[in-house]
Amino acid sequence: MSSDLRPAPAGTEAVPGIGAGRPPSPWLAGGRAVLALLRRDLGERRGLGPPFLLDLAFGMLNLLVFLFVSRVLTPAAHVDFARSASYFDFVAVGIVFLLVLQAATVQVVSRLAGEQRGGTLEALVAQPVPGWALALGLAGYPFVFALVRAGIYLVLLAAFLGLRVDGGHWPGVVVLLVLGALCTLPFGVALMGLTVAVGHGDPVARLLVVALSFLSGTYFPASALPEVLRPVSAALPTRVALDGLRHASTGGDWAAPALVLAGVAAVLLPLSAWVFDRALWLARRRGVLTRD
């Protein structure tokens, strides 16, 4: 269901808006760099083209399979679907959030690897901008694209596949989608650091997605996990985001999960940005900013 994002074209020119003039502070320079990279990527991908529409069609077909499977399942009486009316409602929200998780990890790492192969990462690092700005700028397009795509999936699921959202709190759904994405982005930024300094970030990212989706209750309630794994599951921000989304979409409480996710993002985002900055420093020393 994921749609691969193409790396930026190879080249050594600086991105317009990065390094132009002398910014008064690193924060302003970083903000300009993030916006410049986002504008570059948005300019290269115009509108909702055929690949995106095919991605939607493929995703809806996958979800249709889960709809039919849910009609022949008989869940045990003690199964907690986190306020979801059926197994399909439960798994549909989980898969929509999985799209966001994939974008924040696998697709972000793929973008950075493409920048390395094309030689553009070395040109970007040469600009007078902080490392955190490069990380957020390169992750910006996949991040925004995933949120828009997740919103479209939720609308289509409610309109055509019977996802029950009666009484759902849509502002809460939006807030939790954004905060949940912000909590998954640090995993991607840290993996970007691994990719730029050591390589092999893509397989690690894919393994991480599988592990998080398994432990967070994407396809089945976390209560079905072995006892030894339940404390790990409860501590994951992805689990908090999924439970909160399921509650918000059915009119339940979402403020408490939102506060938890905001706190987690406030801690993990700066930490992952520091990791990426150190990885850039190590890659410069080793001369591996460009890889074959």
C-alpha cells in the first residue's frame, strides 16, 4: 500500500533558498532550508497523478479483503477492540496509521539514500544550515504526503467500505494523526543518521515497521500479545497513537493520548535530530556523504 517516492534528481546545485544571503540566526537558516526543500519536492511532484490514484485503488482493494475476512471472523467475547465496532473498523484504522509509519521510516530513509546516490546530499551539507534542518527538510514531503493520504483513506473507508465513525471527533482524529506522525518521525530521522553514516538503513527501517506494527496493535488487539511483550507494547508511542485514533474516531476520549504524544514528540524529535547531526559529522570525516 505504500507508494515509493522518487529521489530528487542528481546534481550538485544548491536548492534555491538554502544558503542565499546571510541569515541572522541558525534557527532562521534552518527554517528557510526546511521550506526550500519542501518547495523543491512539491514542485517535482505535481498534483495527484496516476501513481497516487493507483496506490489508492490498490490500498482500497487490500482493505476490501480485510472487510470480507472480518465478516467470517467470530472474535472471542473478551477481545477488546478499543471501542471499534468490529474487527474491520479496528484493522482499518490500524492500516491507515501504518501508512504514516511507513512514510516516516522506510520512505524517509529511501529519500536520503537517493540523495546520497545522486550526490545532492553532499551539496546540501555544504550549505550553511544545521543538520536538523536537512533532516526535517528531506522528511517534509513524505510526512505531509502521508498525512494527506491517510486522511483520504479514512474518508473513502467511511464512504464506501462502511467504516463506522458515528459520533467520531474529527478534530481529535486530525490532531492524533499529526501527533502520531510526529512521534514516528524520530525513528525515521535516527535511521537517516544510520543510513548516511553506515548504510543499510532501508532493511532496518522495514524490520522496524514490522516490529512496531506487530507490537502496537495494528492487526490485532495488543491484549493478544504474550504477557512478556505487553509492557513493551504499552510504552510505544505508536500504540498510544493507535488507541487514541480508535477512540477519537468513535467519539471517545482523545485528549489524554494527545498530551502523551505531544510530550513524546517534544523529547524524541530533538534527540533524533542530534543523532542525525552527529551522523553527518561522522560521514563527512569518513568521506561517505556520497555512496554508489
